[in-house]
Amino acid sequence: MACSVTAICFPWMTSAWPSVVSPAPTQETAFPYMLTPFSAQLPIPTVPAEISQLPPLTGGPERPGQRPPYSRTIDWASLYPRDIILRGPMDRREVALTFDDGPDAVFTPQILNVLRRTGGKGTFFVVGRRVRRYPGVLQRMLREGHEVGNHSWSHPKMSRLSAGQVRTELRRASDEMNRVGNVRPRFFRPPYGALSETVIQVAVAEGYKIILWNVDSLDWSGIPRTALATNVLSQVRPGSIILMHSATGRGGNLQNTVQALPSIIRRLRREGYRFVKVSELLDMRAYR
């Protein structure tokens, strides 16, 4: 099926789904997989001072070119189908909201507020040294019924690390989550989705399932909230794992995520979807 600007094609399709027809793209309704950041077209947002206190992401903030091509992600999942998961079963109208890179003291609490108001549950893939900096936010996640997964200790590009370095990143993050929240996750998401044979082998040996996604909000790119919502709503299918962020790099802004999330939840609920945690979607234990 040929892709056009208005007929959205999904890069992980294995059979022809009906095309989703969208209005011609503008700054507010953009083609979901366009990787040109809209932030260059928008006023520079005011970023709370607390963001400057965030422990930095070792590999740098999300940006175009940082992630491997999605086709490569599909290749990894086909090679390791029991260990790398892109989505859940498609026989139930359930989806999982997942949030990377937290916790922080600014955007993560706002996202938790939205989920509390809407009754939604999420899975937060957290960075170990940010857990150390904001232990109360992780404790709030758990107290309010969400679950947490391992997103490494310092957020490096793990595909560039040795086996020993990968193991250290995983274990330090797990130890910190256990110290703060008394949990040791079974789910791991590599920063930037960047995998290698070494990362996969170490993660599997450490007892992890590698959780990726099949719906990318591109919230990190600075797109407006309506474009962000379009990215999600146009791609969701039963069993989808939706990628969003609950924190960013220093100087970043996720107000678009905070603003778009309520409308995404309302719309999908009207379409009969339930929001579940990854463990519920996959019928797996979240912790050891």
C-alpha cells in the first residue's frame, strides 16, 4: 500500500489495515512519523527552574537520529520474539500507556495528576539516578497503583556499552528501585530503544523482558499537543503499547504531553478501550 500525506501507513504492519485519513498537515495536525521537530516553529516555552536540577541523561536528550530505525526494532523483535515485546494481544481492546525518563519534580507529578483524575494507570520506565534524586515521586507512582520498569541507571546509549557496563546499569537501577520502593522490576526498556546482541543477552540473563512500543507519540520533539494526540490516536490498535515521556533532558519541556493526555484517554475510552499496565496487557508479573 502506498503512503501519502493524508493516508497514514503504519511501519510495523504485517497485513493491510484500513488507511486512516487525516486532514492535510498543518502545524497543528502533522503527519505522525514526521521527525522534523516543530519546536523550531513554536515560541520557546518557559521551563521551570527545577528542570535544571535534574540528573542529566548520559546519552543526551531524545532527538532525531538518536533512535535506530523502527525497521531495525522489528528485526530485533523477530529474532527474539519471547524476549522483546512491541505490543500485547490484539484480541482485547486494551492499551498500555508507558512513560520514560522520570521521575522528575515537574512533569511526572502533573502526569500522575492527570492519571489520578481520569482513573488511568500507567507503566513508568524510570532512570535509577533520578529515582535517587526524587524518591517520593517513585513512591507516589507505586502508591497510586502504577507500575515501574527499569530504564537504566544513567540513560546511556546502551548499544555502545560492554556487557559489564550494561549489567551495572541494570543492577544499579534495580537496586535503587528496591531501596526506594521495595520492588525489583522484570521489565526493561533500553534508552532510545537502542539494542545490541550484548544488551539483549545481558538483559535476558538478568531476568528481564524487553518492552518496546508500537505507538510513538513523538512528545519529546516539541510538537503541539494536537499533533501529539493525532500521532497516538491514528496509530492505536488493540494491544498497543504507547510511548510517551514523564521527564526530559535539561531545558526540555513536556507540557504538550500533560495537555494532550486527557483528550487521548477520553477519546480512546469512548472507542471502548481500557487502559491497563504492561503487566496486565501481557499477563506477566511486573516484579520479581
